[in-house]
Amino acid sequence: MAYKIVKSQCTACGACEFECPNAAIKFKGEAYIIDPDKCTECAGQADSPQCVSVCPVPKTCIPA
């Protein structure tokens, strides 16, 4: 399963893009998106999804 970013809550701060070890997060339009084909939920690289841990807005990076 992959994570997704709730567009209406995304502040476009960019913190998640630089923390993603799989380069699955890109800026598109007015917000960031997560490529579900690249997202591994940081399995094997971190204890939890890094986008969730750095996002300043709670519940913006959520399971898809």
C-alpha cells in the first residue's frame, strides 16, 4: 500500500519531498503528490513513513 497527500490540506512546504527515500513525492499543480508506484511506506528504510513524520499539518499524509 502507498500513502497519499490530501491536496486540500497540503501547504506546499516541501518538507516531505526531501525526506522521501524513494523520490516518490513531487510538486504538481498547487500541492505535492505521492507516486503510488514508488511509495513503499519507507519499509526497510525507516520505522514509519517519513512524509508523515515531517509534515507540519496533521493527517495530510495518509494511507491511500
